[in-house]
Amino acid sequence: MPTVAEHVADPVLARSLALHPHVALRPEPFGALAYHYDTRRLVFLKHPDVVRVVRALADHDTVRDALDACEIAPARHASFAAAIAGLLDSEMLCDRPR
């Protein structure tokens, strides 16, 4: 039976997303900086695994598929879904057609 966190994460994990076309990622030792050229917003991606997943999103049908391709353990999917939801809220990611 899924936990509450896993159940809440399901909508994000099923979405088809990509890095916003006006966002640039700059690698850093802790992960990366994401800069949105339109909003001038700067967001820290605080783990290299998050950066790998964000870069992989455009190559996979869903967020869950990108997590699996990046070999992120299912136990970590809920925390990644929360991070990805935050990136959506800050407009660093956007929906894309499947």
C-alpha cells in the first residue's frame, strides 16, 4: 500500500515535463544553479541527482520514467516529486506534450 507521500507524489510523477526553454543550468559542486532569463529567478538544485533527473526529463515520457532511467531508488521518488513540484512552481520546468 502506498504511503501518503507516495500517493500525493503520483500526479507529479505522471507528468511530462522539461526544463523551461528560457532556463539555463550552471553546474556547481553541490548540484547546479538554474537561472530563468525571463523572470530573472535563480534556484539552487542542491544535489547532483536532481540535476541528472532535470536534464533527463525531456528524454522521457514521464517524470517517473526519468527517475527510473537515472536509477533513482523508488524510496526517493516522493522527495524528487516534491523537488520537481517546487521547480514547476518557480517556472524552471514546464509541461510538454507527450
